[in-house]
Amino acid sequence: MAGISTKGVYGVISTYYIYQNSTQNPVKSVEIAAKMDLPQNYLEQILLILKNANILKSIRGAKGGYVLARDAKDISVLEIIEALDGSICDFDTGNNRDCKLLSFWDEARQGIKAQFNIPISKLDDYTNSYNNFTYMI
């Protein structure tokens, strides 16, 4: 089964960061790397792939950086991951031709794609429940 690599995760993180922070000016890769604790050289490779996939656009110059190539509602998490990793739903079902099992795998693929096929702007709807830990000693 194919999965989501670190490259795919970093791609979603960086694209979402650009979406949140590029309203006034393009976002520099150095800023993304520093704020999101990502390796700078690896991030540059990822951003270039996302640029070539028409997800990001780079702006040259001293005030340059990266912006979204399209509206955030038109860029899905699935598109970002698949631009970097290929299909997340390509898994080998072997030579098994059992119709019930094939139906199961098809349904699993559809569920995975549905979960990830949301616009990056929709990530704003998720809450940060990690700030609500209670520590007891």
C-alpha cells in the first residue's frame, strides 16, 4: 500500500502555511522552514515540485517568495500529496479476483480519497485539541 511520505506531509504543511500567511506578501521558504521546523533544503525541493504542479507560484526578488497559484478553495490536500507522492490509493491487491474483496478495496480507495479531497482552506475548520491537555501528578 502506498502511503503519505514526509515529503507529502511537509507539502501540506508548507502550502497551508502559505495560505495562512501570504495575504499581504509572498512567503519566503526560509520563513516556512523556521516557523514550521522543516529542513530548508528539503523544503526548497518540495516547493519547486508544488510550483511545477501549479499549486504554488514563486515571486522573484527581494520581496519575493511563494503564494498560492490558485484560490485556496481550488487546491485540495489530496492534490498536494499526489503531486509529491503519487496516488495515495495505489495499493496492490494481488491476483485475488474475489468480487467481495475487490469491492472492499474499491470502497477503501474512495473513502481515502474523500477524506483527503478537501480544500486547504477547509483545514481552518479543524480545532486544535492538543492545547487542552490536563496534567495530573
